Amino acid sequence: NAGVTQTPKFQVLKTGQSMTLQCAQDMNHNSMYWYRQDPGMGLRLIYYSASEGTTDKGEVPNGYNVSRLNKREFSLRLESAAPSQTSVYFCATGVEIRRPQYFGPGTRLLVL
Amino acid sequence: DAKTTQPTSMDCAEGRAANLPCNHSTISGNEYVYWYRQIHSQGPQYIIHGLKNNETNEMASLIITEDRKSSTLILPHATLRDTAVYYCIVLYNNNDMRFGAGTRLTVKP
């Protein structure tokens, strides 16, 4: 039982490159979330998916797209990476919206 | 939307109770208070949540004032492994968790 897994663990991109961050969960949770955490700051919600087939914007969605591929997987895509997107990205899941969330280990992204 | 205010940092002696305060004076009647912690650079860990009543689980206790404008997270017997940043959160529109800067708790031997 791995819980919430994220790939890759670490990535370096050049400005303008694209990439997809992957998140998978084996907790049979309905809701999934993507956050970013900049140095010395709290987490900020990028997008979330209340259930399979739905996605909604969070606090800081600009520059990102998401796909809820199925109940287990929720991916975050950067179409054209910018240095301002250098951050640690965390995926989280919950039984449903407004219930406790359980976080993955994070993906550290550096955009040069 | 409700916002929270927490002290920037606190120290606690190992084995003693750690009491972490949080102010949320603009909280609405149906908004829950959640507590998470983040150890070093790991993903945040859920601790406890509550609406009106005090709550207790295997990790901590949550005391919410009667007017719901503030709460206190209590770690009854702090250990060195409890050193972390603790976040008090009120759900925005009941969906969006807005993390602030949190309280950096240092447990000292």
C-alpha cells in the first residue's frame, strides 16, 4: 500500500520546455489536489478534482493544466515552463472534498 | 473567507505538552478548522480537525473556543520527532485549503 506516489522526484527544465507531473493513489479516494510550495512559504492550491471526471481551479492555476485520468491518477502539466514555476509540487488525496487530505512526497522542480 | 493567524515560532521541552494557538476570528458557522504539520521538506501530514466540539485522536487534541474564533492544538507529550511547521487552516469556501506560514515548533531535549 503505497498511499500517494509522485513522479518524478526531481526535475530540471529549461524555460519554455514542457513536462507532466504524475500523481497516483491507491487509497480509493475520490478527491485529488495539486499544490505548490515556494521556499519559506505555505502550500498554495493549483487545481483540484472533486471526483473522477471533474477538475476545478484553485488559488494559483495560471500556467498549469490538469487531467484526472481515472480515479487513481491526477496529472499536472506545464506547457511552457517559466522560472517562476520553480517550486516543490505536492499531490494530495481525500475521501471527498472537505475531508482530510493525504499528501505525497513531492516533486522538486527547477526551471532555468 | 476565513484567515488564520499563528505565532511564527515556538519552543517546547521534550516530554512536555506543546500548545499551539491559532486565531480565526472571521470563521463562518460551517467552516471546519484543520491542523496539518510538515516535517522538514516532506509532504504535510494531517493531524486533526474540528467544527465546534473539542476533538482528540492518537496524535493530538484540538480545543476550539465557544465563539469559534480561536483554537489550540495540544501535543500532550512532545518528542523530538514533533519538531515541524504546524499549519492551522480554515477551508475557504469549504473546498480550498489556504496554508499560511504556520508555526515552527522546535522541541528541545
